[in-house]
Amino acid sequence: REGAAGYGRGPSGGARGRGPGRGDASRHRGANNPSHRGATRNPRPNAIDERGACDTMADASMSLELGHPRCPMCAQEFASGGTRARHLALCCPDLIDPEGWAAGDGEVVRRCAALRHPKASFRWAVLSRRFGWTDDGNGDEKSAPADGDGAEAVEGEDAPAPEPEPDPEPEPEPEPEEPPEPKRDVWRVPVFIKAAPPLTEDEETFDPNDDDEWVGHPTTVQHVEVRAVTRGGKSSVVVDNLDEVPGSAELTYDLDFGHVAVGDRVVRSIGLRNLADVECGVGMSAPDHEGVFQTLTASRPMPPLGELDVKIAFQPGRVHDYHEIVTLKTSLRTIRVAMRGAGISPALDVEPSDVVDCGDAVPGDCKNATLTLTNPTAFPQRWRAEVRNLSSPGQSTSRSPFTFSPGGGVIAPNGTCTVTLSFTPDAPGSPYGYEKMFDGTIAVVVAGGGGPGAETTRELRARCWADGSFVCGGDAPDGEGDDGDGDHFSKDRVLPPAVNAVGLRTGLREPRPRAPYESIELTLPGPIRPGDTSSASLHVGSVKNADGGGSNAEYAFASFDADDVAKGWRVDEPAGSVAAGDRKKVTFTFAYPPAPRPVDPCHFGIPETVRADVTCVLRGGAPAPSEE
């Protein structure tokens, strides 16, 4: 019924009531500012005009019956049938349901208006003239009787001229009202139900939004009684940023932290706003003793019409679903907040499970390796991939030769994602013959809820050769050997390292001229005793490019010197060929004689390092070596 006050203040609101006060309101609103309806929009008084409001109650009733697109009281145009019904229920309830108005609806509107508006206010004056309310002398308002014969003036008839009244005195400013105490109220809400007309032969469907189809059909009224406890609207504290928990017996707000990795910490806030004109103290009950939920904001008062953000932290210590209810106690009201969060252990399964090897390439080529990421959990996980601790000597630019596609994203619960790792070197790596020319660590990081998150790491390897044919499997620069199959032997061996740096290329950005030959150091595991055998292997290979093209490579190891053969050196397959994209293992064996020669230090029990040099000639491959 609040809307009746708003519409009652319209330009023609004073001329709508029945009884002697009808002309007074018109003069009050039009003394200095003539009404818009009377001046411009309805040049014919006491007539039904679709462009403006009606002058008499009879014309207003006729306008309702004819279904005009404007309100007969305030001339507002209707956007739809639903808007029309809602507007008329507020603007002219006495017209659309005269019986209900006489049965008690009018008294309900009068009592509500008396509670909201002082008797000396302008709004009360407009409503009194609109609905014909008069004071009986005892402070109670009564509905004024209609004209003596119940008829209203029509166009063409002589109507008594209203007596002029002096201009009303200025209305004093009302004193501020004290906020009402909570109390129980009861409302009777009329519900207007119209019977749908039967379809004619020309109609196939009935449009409920078409006002013309409702004209002339009966309307029934039902009353719904609403009971509630009301509080002072501007004397409370509200929560701005949280939603209410649906279906809760008591008003409770929901604070959801979502999925948070174990050990991470997420901070959320409860936004409070003080609607009162007085300072409001704020306190909070202690969360659980485990410390999963923590209050970060100290208790403090809120200034009048001020705001306060109460910070709450969630830090799970194990994989579990956490729920907690805290109470914010203020001097105006008590607020319940249901906090919840899930502690999770984020992790992704990454394949391959040990080493990611991008293979052998030549400068300008591209080699790809595939990683498969699997999310074994029941919640989505956000991830990213990166290369750490990369060693790429020999590159002529600072650009990383490794790229991921995609480099990150979100994997659905129990879903998988395929990641392509591309290796695109621009210069040969160094040292020559080393399996880990380019090496580093692949880290697949799962983002946490505020912390660093969890990560899965894999070893990364790749090689870049100047020619299509190559030999690899030599010693590591730091002395840690690798036979190409991943079988490492200890670097704490007795044999001293002997590194020949002739021909090895450094990691300078500007490439140096190529050496006459490449040098590889291959150290056999030891020490051994007379009569024992030790062996190690090199690999001869041929590069296959990204398009699948390549060429076979041929190799030939020269024969050992006679003295080296006498000491026990031999090679199992000194010559052969290798298909593009393949490798062939060549094994070198050292078998110390059971009886050392008198010229050997071992004859006298002194440790001895035995060394032999052998030359390998490579041909073929793509690109083929310019010289053997």
C-alpha cells in the first residue's frame, strides 16, 4: 500500500477523491504550478481521454472497463498487462474492487497511512483528499460520504463552485522519529483473480498480457494474510558480500573457501555495514580450537553509517571437509555465518615417469616429446609447466630452446591433458659426445589456494649435433659417467679424470671455428685386478629430422696399436652402418693380463692407469659431415 502514497502525489492526484475535499487538493497543487493534465494533456474537462487522467470517478471507472492503455488516475502508460494490474492495485484499489474496499480494504490502507505519515504532512493531506478521509473530532479518521445523491458532476451540468481557501501555511519539519521496537504485524493482501474468457472461433490461443481480452469479464478477490515480526529498518547491521544459506531455520550467511591445498592459507572477508546513526560495537565468537579457521580482525566498534571487513583465514592441515559456524555479535543484532572449506592434496600424474628425452637434432630442426597429465582427484586443478635449471651451452641466443604447448590450464576431475614439449636449438651443444648436452628439470606445478601449491618434476635431456651422424656416450664434464642406458657408475673411482679439451666447443654466444676433430673421453669402470675385465660403450647414431627425412650413417674405428692390443684393449664391432633415427652400440673392453709384464707398474703392485687412443671416421647422415 506504500505505492498509494507515491501515486497520490501525482499531478492530478488531488482531483480524484470523492467528497467536499476534492477541489481543495486541486487548488493546493495548482495554485502556483497548474497541473500538467489540466494545462496541456486533457483540454476537455470531465471526459475520458487516453492521453491524460480522468476528471471524475465515473469516467475513471469507464476507462477501466474500456481497457485504456493509461492509468485513469495518474495517466501513466502501461508497458504490459502485468504492469497494468500491479499499478492499478496501488493507484486505484477502490475502483478495481469496490466491494473489497468497502468490506475493509479501505480501513487497512488508512491505518497503514496513519502509521507512516504524520497528520500534518502533505502526503497525509493528499491521501485524505484522494480517498475522502475526515477527522471525526476524536483523532480517528473516517471516510467522507459521497455527494448527497451519490452522483458526480458531468460535463454540461452546473456544479457548485468551490469556495476559495487561503494558501496553506508552510509545513513544519517533522522531528526525527525514534526507531520502532520489534513488533508483530499482520497484513491482509488482496489478490485479484480474473476468469479467462472462452476462446472464439477466430482465436486459437488466449494472450494473458493483452488487456483487451480481459475487458468485461468477472474478477474475484482473495485475501492473503501475512504475519511477520518487523524491526527498525535503519537501525541494524547488514552483510553486503555473502549470500544467505537456503532453507536454514535461522538467518545464516554462507562463507565458502572452496578447495585449498593442505598447508596453504586463503583469506576471505565478511563485509558489515552499519545502517544506524549511532556507533555499533562488533564482537565475534571464537572459531574451532584446531585453528583451521582463524579470525584476523580485532574486535572494534563501527562508526555510524560505517563499514567493517572482518577477515577470516582458512588453512587446512589435512585432507578433510571443514565446517564451522561463528556468531558476529553487535549491539544491534546477531549474525550467524556458516564457514566451510575443503583441504585437498593437489597432484597430477605425469607420464613419462622418469626422464623426458627430446632426442637428437641438428641446428634449426624441431623435435617434440609428449607428456600426459592426469588429474586423479574429484575436483578441477589448475596447472602450469616450466623448465628449471636449464643448461644449454653453445646456443647463440638467450632464447630457451624448449617450449610447452599448452603451457598451462585447468584439468577437469579425472581428466587428462596432452602437452607437447618442443626442442628447437639454433646451434650445436657441448661438450661433444655427452648425453646431456641440454639438460634441466621439467616442473608441472599445481596452483594452490594462495600458496605455492604442489609440483611434479621430471628430468629433461636433449642433444644437438653439427652433423647428421654422431658418436655419443662419453664421460660427463664433472666425471659422472653414463653408458647411454642410464647405468651410472660412481664418480668416486680411483681412476683420475683425464679430459682432453682439444676440439671441445665452449658456451660462448659467438660460435668459434670448428676444430679438426671432436674428442670424447670414455672411462671404463674400475679399478680391476690382473685377469679381470672392464667394458664401456659408445653409441653411433644418425639424426632423423622432424619431417621424417634423414640418411644412413657409416662409421669405422681404426685398429688399436700393437702395444694397446698387448695391454688388453679391443672393440666388438669396429665398423658398420646406422639407419636414420637409430643408434648402434659399440663396446670397448679392457682385459688386463693375468701375469703383468715386468715393465708394467702393476708388476710391482703399483696402481696403473692404462690409456688408449682410437680414431672413428663418420660418413653420411643429413647433413653429412663436410670432411671425414
